[in-house]
Amino acid sequence: MKPIDRKIYLASKSPRRRELLRQIGVEFELLTLRNDTPRGPDVTEVVNPGEAAIDYVARVANEKAAFGWNMVQHRRLTLRPVLAADTTVTIDGAILGKPGSPNEAMDMLERLSGRTHQVMTAIAVYHTDMKRQVTQVSQVRFAKLSAASIKAYCSTPEPYDKAGGYGLQGLAALFVEHIEGSHSGIVGLPLFETAQLLREAGIPLA
């Protein structure tokens, strides 16, 4: 009997998503989406004019999964499900991406200080006859942050590769008063919803 292929392709560079997949026993191979091709990034993360955060994050996750699935077919790789995801932070309708400088990171944290914001993570799974996408939304409330604590945090490497300028799994856990939603979704991959989609794609999970 041919053994069941339990592997997927992960179209993401995020080390946090890799750790979360390992946590639930999912084996994967990486599909690297490039940002520095002569034609620009494989998938652009630019927000379209007037685009709502929930539409933006779903679109980017779908585009990443579609690009990954096309890559699998073009390279004639073993046909396995492709998982992609995108996370964004939003407050007052504004999308907070990855800060490009300490000043931008400090501005973001000052905006989040003492308030509740939303963290949206969209996941998409593409396979031979499957194109499914789900978005998980969590509410996160920050304590009132002092200028000194914001400056100290932004002097670390932590804010600069994360939407909203902070990582829940790192030092910024000290900022969080309350969470309503999915802890893993805030980190970058909602595991309950991910497992549901992977089961639909034929990956056996507990």
C-alpha cells in the first residue's frame, strides 16, 4: 500500500508560521516567494486605494497561495496542498504594516497604547480541486505604554518584520492586557482554522 503523503508546501518566509505548523505535527517544504526580482515582488503587499483591511489580508493570502500553486505546477513538483497566510494589524480603519524605521515603529506603538486593535490573519489553501480561504480576527488591548518602554522596545530588532510593529510571542507580550480570539492567529497562523482547511485538503491531523 502506498503511504499517505502528509506533507504540504508553505508559501511563507515567516519562522513563526513554521514553528506553529511543527506544533501541530504538519510536515512541510518551503516555497520561497521573492521580493527582489527584476519585475518586482512575486506577490505585492501594497494596499489598494480604499481597500478595507479584511479584504486586503484575504487578497494577499489568496495571491500568495495562487502563486505557490502555479509554482508547483510549473516546476512539476509533487502535487501537495499549498498553504499561504498574511497578517495585518488595524486600528480606526487604518492598516499598520511592518515599520520601516524606529520612528515609524514608535508611532505605531503610541497609536496602539491604551487601546484595542484588531489582528487579522488570512489563510489560504490551494490544491488540485480546492481553493479555500478563511480570515481569523482577534481583538488585542494594549496597556498604556510609557514613552520609555516604547523607545526601549523599538531599540530591539523585534518590531521590524512584524505587522503593527510588535510580536506577541516576544517582549511585546508585556504590553498586552487582554486578548479575545486566537493567540496563534495573532502570532501569524490560526491553528484551529488551519487544521480545518488542511483536513479538507486531505492532510490527516488529530
